[in-house]
Amino acid sequence: MDASISSKELSDTFSQFGNITSCKVQVRENNVNAIGYVNFEHPENAEKAISIVNGKKIGESGNIVYVSKFIPRHERQRHLENVWINIYIKDLPPSIDSDEKLRELFSRFGQTSSCRVMKNLNNNTPLGFGYVCFVHHEDAVSAVDTMNGVEIDGSVIYCARFKTKGERIFDKNRIIESQKRNRIHQYLGRNLYVKHLEENVTEDLLRKEFEAYGNVYSVRIERSESGASKGFGYVCYNTKEEANNAITQCGKNKIIEGCTKPLYVNLHEPKEIRAQRIVSNRPRKNPYAYQNGPVIYGIHPQWGGYGYGGTQRGPPKPQTDPRQGNPQTGGGRVMRNNQQSNAPPRAPKYMNDTERHNQGNAIFSKLKMLVPNEDDNVLANFISAVMYSKDFTYDMAEKFITDDKFLLASLGQFQGVMAQQQNFREGDDKKK
């Protein structure tokens, strides 16, 4: 669609088919075309919008748009692997200088719909690469398997499935990330981080000092663009045992030639692992709020409801007998037996994203058993609200799964919030 179309215009176009939960416009790199994403509350509304808007214009000066169901990237990739028909050929010899000659070369594998040899626009000379589009996927696969690496007129050609620029960038980034993970795994536990290095310390001197503890695989001192030392570097050993021995032997009092301060020597921690450790050690906000129920939309159910209808913000104030004194200072009567204790509850055990999804699937299965006729979208939205709340812990997940009354009550409150939101939107529409 046209890049001038805003999210509001897109929402106004599709809101006539049903309630929309989200709407987004993403402009492409050429700043001419754009891609829109519209998420409906109910699937039947989305299907109705597809059947009516597909092939029509949006806006006064808009282009004819293509509307279909959104398919995630991994599913699109899996689908393309079984249907592609277009192939890319490079390193073609100068003798293949026309579309007809390229067609003759590949027509023996099956019926082709188009062949193209790319040429220089100025002098019309071939550039050495081209494209062949087959009618059937099996013919394209056979052509790639047979022709890739074949020598023609002294030139070894390269033949592969044609990929868009986005696919090539995605594959390149995936390869880079894979190589990075392999490199981290290869040197993990063997690479040492050394700092407090003076300007006159060279890599040869650093290698000589650390060879006393084992076989050094590599040494590198980090330097700026001007060549000045940054004061730290890396020493990599052949084995993890040698690296641990170097850390133990150096201690905190190792001063090498040319340095005035003791060296700091420790295992090098890759940036990715260090970031994960920092996030995992970061203290959580409000760690005890999970005791009284889940937090949905940031408002505790006992502090005024799920986002609407409540006036109190923050945890409930303790209810005490005046004769007991101030519970914060410990004055008044001593609490006994079933009297409320002011001792802080134990800290909850939080879970990562994978564990959250596993617990969410378990709660969803439980709900399908309790309310089999309930709409799946409502249940999914409820699970998402609970699963991504900051107070969702193992204890809370277990309570949802084991306590049917608590689970159904939470679902009912969530549906009440959704009804209030719907009434609020309808009221705004009437005012407009």
C-alpha cells in the first residue's frame, strides 16, 4: 500500500469489520510502499476483511492492496523451501549472451516460464549472471543440483535458488550469529582478561610472562585507532586447566616488567553472557505482591480491580488493633497463635520466557477442560495478560492449575475488564 497511509486511516478502513486490538504501518526502505498489520479480536472478522478489502484501494491516492492472513517468518521460510521455482546463475561465460541461449542451457530440465541474462545498460554487454524461472518446483531443484559447479566454456558457473535481499540478509545474520556462538563456545574457559597494562607493555612481553603457566594459544592487547594501548588485553591458553592455573598463580600481586600496578587476571566473559548475568541478578520490583493474586494491567485485584473501577493504588494498609501498637515499630501486644505476623514472606521464584510459555500452555489446557465452550481468543488474551505480568511465578502458576475456583474467578474478572473496555469504546464512538 502507499506509504502516505497512516495507522489511523488503516484502522478506520478495517474497523468497520469488527473490533481491532492493534494496528501498525511499516514503511519500506524505498519510502514509497508500506506494509500494514491489523489484528482483529475475532478470526471471522479478519476473514471478512480479507474477502472484501483484498484487491481494492485504500485512501484517495492509494495503490491496490493485497490483504491476506499474516504468516510468521519461520512458516513462510518452511513453505518457500517446498515451492520455489526461480533460480539464480552467476559466472556465466561470455558465450551465454542472450536469453535464448540461457533458455537452451536449462530447458532440458523442464518447462521454463522466463529466462533473463542481465546486461550493461550502456553498451549492452552481458554481466555474467542471470535468472531462470521454471513452471514446476521439482524441475528447478533438478537444475540446481545438476548445474551448480559445472564448467561451461572454461567458466565454472554457480547455480542456486533465487533469494530476495531480505532473505539473503536474514541468512547472513543467521550464519554470523552461529559463528559467534561457536567461537564463544570454542574459547570459553580458555581466554583470560588482563588489565592494568601500561603503554610500554607489548604482546611479546605479555606472552613471555604467561607462558610460565602453560601453552599460550594467542595474545592480543586492545589498541585505539592511533595505536595506543587501551590498558587491557587477552591471553588464550590451549586448555581450560592452563587458564585456571594462570589465574591461581598470578593472584592479585602479579606485577610484570613495565607495569606499576598489579595485574587483574580473570576469565574473559563474553558480552552476551555478561548481559544475561546482569539481567538475572537485577533485583525485581515489588517481589511480594504475588501473595494475594496476579497483577494484570499493572493493578492488583485487591487494590482496586484489574485496571478499572478502583481508587486505591499500592498495597493494602495493615489492619491492626489499636491496642497492639504500631506493627512497624513492634509496640503494643505481642501477636500469638493465629494473629497476623509482620514477617516478610519468602521471595518468589521467577521464571524465564520458555518456562512462562510452558506454564501458560498448562493453564490454557486447564481452562479448556473447565470452560470448553469459551472462545479461544478470550482464553489466549487472558493467558497472555497473566503470563506477562511481572508477578507471574511458579507459585502463582501452580495456584492457577490446582485451584479451579481461583482460576475461574480470575477469568471472570478479566472478562469484566474486557466488557468495561468495550463499553468505554462504544461510549466514545457515540460521542464522536
